[in-house]
Amino acid sequence: MKILIAEDNAFSRTLLKKTLTKAGYDVIAAENGDVAWEVLQQDDPPKLALIDWMMPGLSGIEVCRKIREIDSAIPIYVILLTAKSDKEDVLEGFSAGADDFIKKPFDSGELLARIQVGRRLVEQQALMHCLIDSIPDPIYMKDSRGLYLGCNAAYARFVGTDFDDIFARTASDVLPPAQAQQSHMEDLRVLANGEIFETEGWVNSAEGHDVYHSTIKIPYLESSAGSTGMIGICRDLTKRIEMEQEMRRLAVAVEQSTESIMITGVDGTILYANAAFETTTGYRLDEVLGQHLDILKSGKHDDAFFEKLWETISSGNTWGGELTNRKKDGNLYVEEAVIYPIRNDSGKVVNYVAISRDITQEREIEKHLRQQQKMNAIGELAGGVSHDFNNILTAILGYVALCMNSVEEDGKVYGYLKEIVKAGDRATKLVRQILTFSRQEEQEFTSLELQSIIEDSLSMVQTTMKKSIALKLDIDPKCGAIHGDPTQLQQVMINLCTNAAHALGKEGQGTLSVKLKQVELHGRRADDQAIDLDPGFYACIMVKDTGCGMPPEVLERIFEPYFTTKKKGEGTGFGLSIVHGIVRKHRGTITVDSEEGVGTTFTLYFPLLLETVEQEKQALDLSTPEGYGHILFVDDDEAVLSMGREILESFGYSVVTATNGKRGFETFMQNPNGFDALVTDYSMPEANGHELIKKVLDVRQDIPAILCSGYMEKVDGEDLKNLGHAAYMAKPIDWRELSRTIQREIGKQG
């Protein structure tokens, strides 16, 4: 440790230097006060000084006063050497800034002891200064006047200046004006009341960026003056505040997320769930906190499924997949979930986070679309088969009709032929059912009210129902009209009601309910089911039974053709597939809800007409037609062609035939004005019926043209209108109706 000796007496100066050097100190000797003062102003000056009171130039008292003016975090420890012993002299020395006295002549042991005390104080001050300076929080000290007495390095950095520029200055000298004024007001409060003051807020740092600081100002009693000073301790809370803000943003994002977010313990105990979880499951947060995840189990997944899931996440990996869970109200829902572990600083898994999205509606729509695609594919196949079968039926029924005209009505042969006609009629109905299912049969739609359709259907069904079945009707008389085919809609109601009655078992114990109401749909959901309908007004029919219900695997296939749960011979499997086809053809939709042991509900939606309508009625004309005119008949089926020619000629027509569209046009061009009407099949090689009619009308626009087809998926109704004189006739051909159509079209030409 360096010690300064200021002594004008050479002998005393030499003695002091030898004594202190021997004791291990690094001694600097000065012969007067002026030299001593120069030494103390150098870099790294001695921290302990022995100064003689009486010296030429600057006296010891004057040197003490100058030392106390030095801006130093660690004050120089001063011991005055003097022969004076009066009380007034001692007080004067202490007042000047001396820390200790030693009388001349001095005892070397006492001298070294007092120096040792001073050394310890200096070292303690240095240690304390080092500790305070190493504290990252800014610390400063002020006296009762608000002047800085000291600060650590952190505070000096914060205000952007050196310690020497802070010492003995006020806040207005160090801080920006606004901060200085605020700090001064706080200082006055602390110094006046002697109470601890705490504050926090945003302040501007020396680097020019905002910092969120907390400051605590602690009063202390200055021992030398008996007045109150103050220590200020600051702390930079910017990172904490930014983290809190980030946490708040994260909390808001999590809470307002549309996806369910749940945090659990490693044992599956629910620790947190956001608002989306509450919306999806129906559980309030206070109802699930502390509960196990098992409250969401639906029973749709086996133990092996959950064992695999827990094995994945407990090993620190992320699990992703679909889960079927149960809501608070007991309803099931499907969610797409990702579950991942949360680790602590040591890498141990301490929590799990599950983020999930309710995809129930999406899966229902996908299932509906797959079912629709399947039905469309099967419909294409059914339509093709029906077309060929219609041609066969046309030939069979046509030739039977010719035969019946050639035999006696009271003979056995006529009876046999009647049975063939009956079988043919049944086959015709079956083909029409197939075409209806495949959505390829052209339907005669009219404006109608469903109330009478339902009542008429139930009247027929009741004749075959068990008397023990309770029938409940809830028919809204104000439900509006729809556009449809009354015969096919009646077929739908009879099928659904008959199935419902069968579901009640042989004993017929239970209830069959039929309800009709008018509803307004605002989206693609109704009664919590996904539907393929646009928003608007609809007639809604519900057919409900309290029977045995259906398991899920049956429910998925009920609209497939040939699928039936009945015993062999009890059903064809076409019923519900036909119902589905009819409903779709009416621009409606059908949904089904069933639970084993509870019952089944079919719900049908049909778009309402906007205007008030009355059901149209049409009388059936059973008269035998008589015809006239020269007919060009074109069909690629020679049996139909030959038989049709014979029947039409029996009605009074003259007929020319052709086996395809190309030959038909060639025949027409041989005598364009010689034909009164054109009757053609649609599906033919080389040129189809539509193309033939167009070419014929290009040559002669006034000729009536009638297009016949076994299916309609390729016949565009708008194109038929554009052809001008084209009519349509479905196969198998009703030859009487064809004759009436020919006469009607010829009559239009005058």
C-alpha cells in the first residue's frame, strides 16, 4: 500500500520513512505541503497520508481541506502529525478533514497501529466500492441538499457521464429536464418526510432508448451534519416488462384462438383450457380444472390407441392425429389434434400441450361427398343398363300389343298375353325406379303441396301397419308448396313410413311420427348436421320411429343400391337408394340420425316455391289414337324399328325406317318435303338423334321432330328447346302416347 509522508523536518521525515518501509509500505516523502499536494493530484495517488501540521507553504490543515475537495469514490485517509494537544486544535483538524491524530514525538508502535486502522478503513472502503460498482443496478447517494455524493459505474453509464462529472452536482445537471424535475420532486418528498419512496416507469437512457426503471429512494441520517441524506437504487425492468407484455399478447392469442388449447400435467390432469375449448366441449374452465382427461373420452378408441398415444408423448415426441371425444352434453365430436411435451430447464417432461380443431362438420361434408360420388358412379352404371333394358321392353310390349290385337279376348292365349303385359309393366316400373335412383329419368314436375302427399301416403301405409303402432302427426297447414312429381314423392313417403313400421318389430310396439314444417336455413347446417343446400326457405319432413335403430356400419350404407338388412326375399335393397335419388332430383337433401335401441329419424328438405301455387291436375286419355301422315322412324335396334313400324301403321300412319342417324338423314334428303314427322332414338352410332334432328331442321324448319331415349343424362333440355320443333318421349315407348304426340305436333303446323 502506498503512503504519503509530508514533513518539513528532514530527521523526522527520514525516521518515518524508515519505520514505514520496514513495515512493508511503499512510502512517498514530501518536504512540504505544496509537494504533498502535487503528489496527491497524480494518477493513482496514495490512499493514506501522514501530514505534519506546521509546514512552509501549504500547512497540513490547508492540505487536508484540499484533499476533501478531491472527487474520489475512495477518500484519502489523513493522519495529522502535530505537537499540539489543545481541544480547539483537535477540533480544527477534524473539521479540516483529518481522520486521525498522532502527537509528536510519536511512538513507532502507536504509529504503525494507527496506520493499520487507517489501512483497514481504506481497504474496506475500496472493497465496498468494488462491490457497489459491480452491482448491475444503478446506485447513487445524495446529501440533504440533493447533491450527488457518489454513484456506482452502472449509474454513471445510465446517465452517460463519469463519476467526476456527477459528484457534487444536482439532478438537473445530470438528467434530462423532465426526468430531473420528477426526480427532484421525489427527492424533496423523501428528504422532508424521511420515508422510503418507490416508483417505476419509462425513462430515457443516455443511449437514447426508453428503459422501464423501478427506483427506491431510502433516507439516511448524515452523521457529520445530523441532516437527512438519501440513497437511490434503480433497477432496469425493461426485459421483465417486455416479457410480461409478450406473455399478455401470448395469453390473449391463446385465449382468443379459434383452436382449442389445453395444458395438462404428466398424469393427464387438466391445468388450463382456453375459451375455444369451452365452446367446443361445453365444459366451463372451472369444471375441468383438476379433472382427468378421461372426462372427454367417447369410448370410440380402444386401450391400444391411448397406450400408443401416451407412449409417444411421454417419450418426448409429438403426437398428431384425429380423436373422437364426448362433449358435456354427451354428443360426440371429431377433432384434429397435436399433442406435444413441455420440458423444464433440465430437459424433463413436466407438462403436455394439446392443440386441436373441431373437424366434425368437415368430416360430415367429406362423408357426404364420398357418398354422393359413390351414388353418382352407381347411377351411371344403372342408367346404362336401364337404357338397354328399355329397348328390350319396348320390343316385348310392342309385339305383345300386336299379338293381342290378333287373338280373341276370351281365349287362353289372350290371357297369357295379358300376364306378359303385367310382367312388362312391373319391369317398366322397376326400370323407372332404377332411372330415378340414377337421377336420369326425366320427371314431370308440377307445383304441389306436401300436406296431401303425406296424408295420402299414410292412408295407404296404415292398411298394412300393425294396429298397435301409435301414429303421431304434426303437419303444418301453412307450409308452402314445392315443385315436384307427386307420384315419386308419394313413393318416398310410403317407403320411409313402411321402413319405420318394420323397425318397430313384428309386435309393432312403438311410435311412428311424421312431421311437416317450413324452415329457413341460414347456412349449410340444419339440426346440427351438415347438408348440401343453399340458404333459403325449405319444406322439412321428418319421419321418426322408436324402433331398434341402426349401428354405424349399417348407417353408412343405407342409401347404396342392393344393400338391405332384411332377409332374402323380403326386400330388393332399392328402397332407400330410390328415395335418395328422388330427393336429389327434387333439388333437396335427406339426412338420417339413428341410435341402436332408441330409434331412427329421416329428415328431408325440399326448396319452397316463392309464389303461391295450386296443384295441377291432368286427366288421363285412354282413347285409342288414330293417326295419319308419312313418318320417318329412326332407331338402331332393329326389333324396335320393325315392331314400331307395324304398330304405327296399325294406327294409320305410313312409315319409312332407318337404322342410324346417318342413314336417317340420307333417307330424309331423298324427299325432304315428303315426311310429316320425324321420330328418332337418341343413342345411335355414327350420328345420334340430337344431331339428326338438328341437321333435318337445318333443311326444313317446320317438320315436327320427336326424340326418344331410354335415359336422359346426355339429353340437354335447353338444347331441345333450341331445336324448336323437338318433343321428347321416354322409353319404353307408350305407342298410343307417341301417336297423340305426333298428331299434336303435326296439328301445330296447320
